[in-house]
Amino acid sequence: MRFDGESDYRHGSPEILGVLVTNLGTPDAPTPKALRRYLKEFLWDPRVVEIPRPAWWLILNGIILNVRPRRSAKLYEQVWTEEGSPLLAIGRRQAEGLATRLSERLPGPVKVELAMRYGQPSIESGLMRLREAGARRILVLPLYPQYSGSTGGSTFDQVSKVLRRWRWVPGLRFVSDYHSDAGYLDALAESVRAYWAEHGRGEKLLMSFHGVPKRYLLAGDPYHCQCHATGRLLAERLGLKDGEWVVTFQSRFGKAEWLKPYTDMTVKALGEEKLGRLDVVCPGFSADCLETIEEIAGENREIFQDAGGGEFHYIPALNDRPDHLDALADLVLRNVQGWPEADPGYDASARQTAAEASRARALAMGAKD
């Protein structure tokens, strides 16, 4: 194996704590070419599509990548902003807000980088920026409250793939999920209350999570259980009774059975029941994106109202709400305990003196840098 970056290390260089905040990803532009590149990377991941590679290669390259990019590009055009895709624009604000909070609360130096599992900025580029900044300890925080092998597991795979080429692997910790974290749930509940205070309250709250194939659940993936746990805990915080809320799963793809009940079919059924108002929140999405803005607030609104339903209200994701960023900062602080930068007794001057002494010893022994 060839190791990269040996020259990046300089004896006596200062060390910092690195936090890599990750999300799913986004195409570079709302064009068929950019979507084809993005979808090829995304859908070829064996964690995302667990089909034997030869058969899936033929389906992906022979059918899907010749049809879906054009259709997806039109959808992305509807949600694209001057800052790029909503997911990327919000992700940048989340990373900046988290960095500010951690710098204020951690005794030692910290750097936060945003990375996407698919597309840019990549996980590799994010890790490289942290290494160049002197991060000898890195916490990876995937913004997936509920763990699935297709999301958190895939992120870990990519981080590992990058780090196995580094000669000096940093201390590494990984937040696998935070589906029952009190701060996350409190922020989620407050976002719903705030929306209701401004826009009134519907007759039912539908909690829509991204779907995965049912076979993932049967194989031991905890995602389904964690989604229901989040839904139950949110309902408790909001004081909802049985019948006033429901958990569903959206964005299914292909002919295989996915987690049920399906969001679109549930929305249609509620419309056919002539429900006067339906409120929808997506607790599994840390930032608004194509799946929430276009699929839920757009497509499912039409399904509901075409079926005979009344008002349809989408409650935005937590995005860069201050209480959301506070909760993420608390999550980071709990997970970096025991590392030097989190030590209340951190002494920057003493560490710098020790680093300079270490460098002098290394140079005296013949080190070049």
C-alpha cells in the first residue's frame, strides 16, 4: 500500500481537535451531466444498493443513468438557490455555527469541516483540510439522527478508506446516531411548537422519515426501530395522543418492498378521508433538501389535496436553528471528553513549549523537518 502525505507532518507543529460534519451529498449543479455523476457515485455504493454488483452494474449503467439524471435535474432546478443546493448552503451555515459554539466552549483549539458522502466537498477533502490544520484527534459527526448502514455505515466506510492511506492515523471517534438525544428532540419539539404558534395546528402530525428496503431491517439494521423511537419521543414532548400522529417512510425506489407505511400512500388516504389539515415534519432530515422541499412540501401536498384533503403544512427541518446547533455542540462536547482539547486544564503555552522541545530533539537526531 502506498501511504500519502508523509511530508505534511512537521515536528513540533501545534495540534488541534478536528470535527468532520457530514451529510449525504448534492450534485454540483442542477444539470443532467452533474446529476449523472452524482447518482453514479451514490447508487454504486454497495451500502445503498445491496444487489450483486454485475447485475446492478447493468441496471445502473444501462437504464437508470440514462433516464433518471434528466428527470432529477428538473427537480433540482426547482429548489436550487444562489448559494447552490439547499443541503450544501444549510450545511455550511451549520458547520460555521457549530464551529463558533465549540470555539467558545472548548478549552483547546478546534476546527470544523463540512463534507458530503457523495459529491463535493468530499470526505477525503474534509479530512485532508483537518490534517493540514494539525488535527491529531478527529470526531466524525454524520448528520443522520437515526443510524442506517446505508447512511452512517457508508460514511464510516469512506472515512476508513481515506485514513487507511495515511501513515499517521489520527485518534478517531464516530457518532453513530443521536435519535434519542434530549437536545435534538427538544429542538425538534420546539420547532413544531413554534410553527404551530405562528400558523395554527393541524388535526394530525405526520412524521416522515427517509425509507430503506425492508430487507435491511430483516438483516439487522436498527434504522426502523430508531425512527419509531424518535417519533414516539417527539409525540410525548408535544403531548400528542394516539391517533394524532403517525410515522411514515418516504422516497422509496425500485420494486422491492420498503419500510411501511409509505408516506405518499398515507397522505393520499388521509386526503380521501377529507382531513381538514395535515402537518408534516421530517425528523430524520437535519437540513432541508430535495426530499423535503420538492417531495414533501410539493409532491405530497398535491397528492393530499388532489385526494380531497384540506390544508397541508410542511414544518421545516431544524437546519441552522440556534437550538439545533446548541444540541449538536452538546453532542460533540460529550463525545470528545478525555481528549486534551476538552480538558479544563488545557494550557496552550505549556503545550507549545513541549512541542518546540520535541522539535528540537527530533532535529538533533537528524530529522529533516
